[in-house]
Amino acid sequence: MVTEIENRIISLAQDIQELINHEFERVNWKPDANSYLSQAGLQNGLEIVRDYIYHGEIAVAFDHLGYMITDSGIKVPENYVVRFEQLSNK
């Protein structure tokens, strides 16, 4: 059973993954080697977050979500940042 906080992490990860996917689409899913998008764990970030949660690694899932937000180079809407900060206070 997934808890409320786990659902909130997954929900935000879904929203962030959509933004990341949009950036991947802009480069035909072939980012330049020097691009932020070339980093591991971004193209399948949502899957990674879900996997950590389903294996009881909530803190690691949250850390990966933070990585998706800060290291992807995407412009993150302020309300997503607020949601992330609210999760960090839980």
C-alpha cells in the first residue's frame, strides 16, 4: 500500500518527468553529450522514483526526485518547487 506522502512524491515526479520528456522531445530523444539531459536517471526518472518507493526506499526516491528537479536543467514552475519544499518538511 502506498502512503499519502509516497503518492505526493510520485505525483510530483510525474509532473517533472513530463517537463523532462518535453525537453527530450525537443532534441529527438538524442541529447548532446554535454547536455544536462545526457545524465543518467533523467529519461526514466519517474520509473526510478516509483521503483524506490515500491521497495520501501522513500528517502532515496525523494533524493532522486530532487536530482530530477535540480540537475536536469529544466525550468521548474514555482508551484512545483513549493510542492517539493512541502514534501521535504514531512
